[in-house]
Amino acid sequence: MALFKKRTVGKPGEWFYCLEHGKVEEGPDCPGKDRMGPYASREEAQHAMQTAQERNLEWENDPKWHDGAARGGEGEA
């Protein structure tokens, strides 16, 4: 008998986006390394890649994220 059982069924209302299959799933059907979420709704999960792209763009343009250049830390060998 296993001490820990693999969780194969998700909680109702937990939505994930599977990167491997490019699909939305309710509950964690695929391994954690292949999914994004949980999301509160199916619609949020469907837009997971767009949300990630928007957040990446925000972080890339955040002056606090690139403060190493101001201190002389970035680009030095």
C-alpha cells in the first residue's frame, strides 16, 4: 500500500491549461510540469498563453526588474 496516492482527480472548478496537448482540462489530468493553473474558470484557462505573454511583457518593461544596469551590475564581466 502506497503512503501517498497520486492525485488524479482535481477539485471541481479548478481549470488548467495543458502545454503538452494545448488544451483546457478540469482538474490536473496532466503532470504539473506540463500545465499552467489553476484558474477559476474555463475561460481564464483558455487564455493562459495570452495572459502569460502579457505578464512577460509587463515584467520585461518593469524598471525594477532591470535595475542591475543602473547599479552597474548588468553587462559587466
